[in-house]
Amino acid sequence: MVAIGEELGKAVQGAFTRPVPKSAGARMRYLVRAHQRSTRRVAELLGISQRTVERYVKNQIRTPRPELAGRLEREVRARWQPQVRARAKQAAVTTQGIMIDVRARFGYTAAPGSTDDARLRHLTLALPPDQAARLFQAQDGGATEEQLRRVAAGALGEVYFRDNGRRAHGLEVELTDLEHLEFEL
């Protein structure tokens, strides 16, 4: 299943100016620096012992277990280049907006006499800065995946189906059966 929060994170990561560290030792050293040189905090974060963190930092252990490798990569990516990440988000919510490419089933609640059958559509749209701001605010506010889906459906409804208030007044859009979703800043 496609997660809107993950896809927004990937879009912001596309703005990175340097590559994320690749080796386990380099990733571990980055996390230790990011946590004020505390190997204990990093150990708690990753669910391993403090001594294991120290061994990775000194390159005494080079290959992590698969589940640890996944957690390590996820934690480093979540913290990598915070200023670049913040600038990219700021540009999206003030001037540039965000591109969305989605393939999903859209359902409608509309006036009597019109069809409300859900249809599979593939849309590629430029969402304006105010809609990008709503998405990022919901994500930063800790919104659940269902809430993010409603915000995205509202943005698509406003921009595509209601044409920014020029038609289909009162049309409510529901996003279901999400097959593909990709954001680009």
C-alpha cells in the first residue's frame, strides 16, 4: 500500500545536495554526532547495545543485520541535511507548490442527478503552494495516513475536479484504492 507520508518524505529527500552516508560505520558516526556524541541515545534509538554502537563507530563491525540496516538507514535519512529539507519545504509552501502523480479510484459526493460512481484515474497535477502547505502541515502535525489521504483528496478535488472554485461546487472527493503516488518538489 502506498503511504502518503513516506512519499512526501521521498520528495523532500530529492532536494538533498549530498549523498546519504552508505557504510554502516559512517551512518552510525553521523547518528552519534546528531545526538550530541551520545552512543547511549543512538543505542536506545536503534534498539541495540551501547557497546555495539561503539563497535560500529570504530569500524570493528561492518555489516549490520538486515533489520538493523533498515532501521539505521531510516533514522539517518530522517535526520540528513535538515536545513536543505527545511528550505525545500519552505519553497514548496511559499512559491513553487508541489507536483503530484497519482493513480487511484476517486469517489464523489455530488448533487442529485449526477454520477457518484468511483472511477480509476491517473492524474499528474501541480498543486499550488497553499495546498502543499496543507499537506506538509498535516504531516508535521502528526496526522495519520487516513488524515493525509483526506487532505490529498481535498487538494485534488479543489485543483482538478472543482477547478479552483470555477465548477462543480459542493463536490466532495474521496481517494480510495491508491495504486501509485509520487510527489516532486
